[in-house]
Amino acid sequence: MILNLFLLFYRLAWLLLTPMVLAYLWLRGRKDADYRRNLAERFGFYRQDLPKDVIWLHVVSLGEMRSATALVRALIDRGDPVLLTHFTPAGRRESHRLFGPEIAAGQVTVVWVPLDMAWCYRRFLAACKPRIGLTLEVEIWPAMIFACRAAGVPLYLCNGIYGTRSVARDSRGLRLRQRVIAGLAGAFVKSDLQAARFAAIGVKNITVTGELRFDQPVPPNQLRAAEALGPSLRQGREIITIASGVEGEEALFADIIRQTRGPQGERPPPLFIYVPRAPERFSAVAESLRAAGLSVLRRSEVLDAHLAVVAPLDAADVLLGDSLGEMFFYLALSDRVIVGGGFTPRGAHNIIEPLMLGKPVVTGPHIWTIEYPFIEAEAAGVATRLKDGDALLAALRHPAEAQKEDIAAFLRQHGGASFRTLAAMDRAIASSRGTDGQVSR
């Protein structure tokens, strides 16, 4: 009864708020024209027929697309038709970059995810008739979930995580979000802890498949570019990358960089590579670093599209990574990595990419967003959380310890999630069709 009333009010809210959503997309389109393109797809209208009987993955943006890359490639390799839905242009462009030939051949189709209204999803599901739907990470949308249930399409959370703070928040009051999540057909989750959390709120058909990001491919061109640039950029210094720094940490990191400018014993001061999480913060971060008295080089000013040098690499305190899709390049240049977000209550970002390149990782105390695999990485001695800026500064005053063997062992232990997900997905499809070919409830 409570859930039904919520869904009724939710539908009414969407009717009222749709003009605002369209206005949002239109305004975002002033900076990125792709937000305005193919707008009819967001309502379930398509210029050409979509392929039927597809494997549907909802990968909202760039990060989720990278997580799903190895899984999508495995589906392609065995001949499954794949439909990818995105909300952001960054995710859609990444799909075209990764799977351009398969898109041209019709094996992969890319469209916008429908707006979260039942009638939009009815059109979408009728257009592609998915065998199964996988929604990545934490994308939980009521209309998506219950439209799939009504259409007999098994919708599974994939690479699922339910963070400590989210559990605490959702467990209060009417528990509406938990009631919605329980409407999923099942979940493929990252760890035993996550499985227990989803089971506790009523989700059925849970399989521990691990973390998909461990299987993502590393772009070889970025590694080659880092190897070529490294000696001229390093100039005998340690390189420390701040990966995915967020707004609430900018003053802290600027102060840390400023305080490390003096000689570190017999070592020269390090070079910092600062990669802000949000592209809209690139210029603001550059200005704030310069206002703190630091010299800054911007990647967009000193390197071309192929990461070749086009301007003098004068000795600087900071190289600002003002680009998208080049994180592995910045990480490959580094000796160790500070993962952003952990010094704010919003929580730390991904530690897997630096570990994939054998780089020691530190972050702040707030790791609830990445409990898996951070807890396991910390226990293995390949990741460290520090309580505050003073602890971070103290840690940076000592050379990074080589941990390549420990990191390699950790990666071997936690890889393979894509193939476990593929196997779990096949079992879910067989179960949903039942012995007589009908959807089982």
C-alpha cells in the first residue's frame, strides 16, 4: 500500500517536473550540444527500429561505461546483441569510442535512457524486448524497475554496492528507496557484505560477482605517452597524482602542495599532477592553485590531443589534468596516488585504476563509497586511509614504498568479475524464462 501510493505520487511528480528536466537538458546543451541531440529517444521514440532480444545495460555515464567495458566485450565476442543506454553525453561518446566498429555492424546499439516515466519505458521495452536488463552500480529508478516487472523483463542491479551511509539513510522512516530496490529481479554485487545488505532489504536472486572495474582494459597509448613524457616532466622529482579531487578538498590539497615545496631532506620537492573530478572545476582549480602561490602547467596548454609536448615544460609545482578519459596517463606518470573525495563526507572515489598500474594509494578517512574493495585493499597493505591533512602531509614527507608484488597479488585475487557476471546473467535469463519459456515470478 505504501509503495503503491509512493509510485502514484512519483508519476504525478514526473508529469509536473518534465518541463524542468527538459529545460535542464536544454541548458546543459549550451555547453555540450549532445545533450540536445536525439531528444526523442528520452521518451522512447527512435529514428530506426531497435534490435530485439538484446542484452540491455544501463551505464549512466563515463565511469560506469569503463566498468562495463570488459563485460560488453565478452558479450560481443560470443555474439550477443547489446543495447547500451546512457544519460550523459560523456558515457555515450565513450561507447562510440570503444565499440565504433560493432555499432556500425549493428551488434551494439547506443541510445539515451528513457526519462523515468512508465509510458516511456513501455515504449522502450516494446522496441527492444530485452532478454535481461543490467543497471550499473547504484542506478535505482522506480519507473525503470516496475516497468520491467510489468513487461516480464528481469532487471538486475549489476556491480551493485549499497554504501554504509546509504543504508543508514534509507532505513529511516517509510524506507521507500529500499522498497523500490526490493522490486529488482535480483542483484550481482561486489562482495559478501553487499550481498547481506541487499538481502536484508528483501532483494532476491543475489550473486556475488566482484568488481567489474578490475577487468577494465588499460589504454596502451596512454601508457606509451606517459613513458615518453615521464623523464622530461619528472626532472629528478617524485610525481604524486591527486586523482578525482573534489571541490571540498581543493584548499586542503593546495595547502599540502604549498607545504611540500621545500626540500624533503635530500629529495627535491615533488611534482603534483592534480586531476579534478568535475570538468567544470578545471579553471577554478587552476586559479585557486595559482592564488596559493603555486606554479601551474595545464595539460591542455602543454600537450596536444595525442599527449605530445607542444609547449615548454618549465619546472612547475603542479600539472593540472584538465582533460577527460586520460586518467591512466596521469596515473602512469605517478609514483603514488592520492584518491580524491576521501577528505570530504561525500566519500572517496575509485582506487582500482591506480592499483592496476601498481601505484600505492592513499585517501582520506571517508571510504564508505568504496568499502569494497578498499577494506580488502587496506587489509592487503596496498591502500591507506589517513585521518586528515596533517597525516597526509606527514606521509608525503617519506618516499613511497614499492608494493608491486603485493598489489599484483591483490589484483589476481579480485579479477574476473566480468566472466562471473556473464555466468550469473545466463543463469538469471534461464530462470526468468522458466521451464515452459514463460517469465517466472
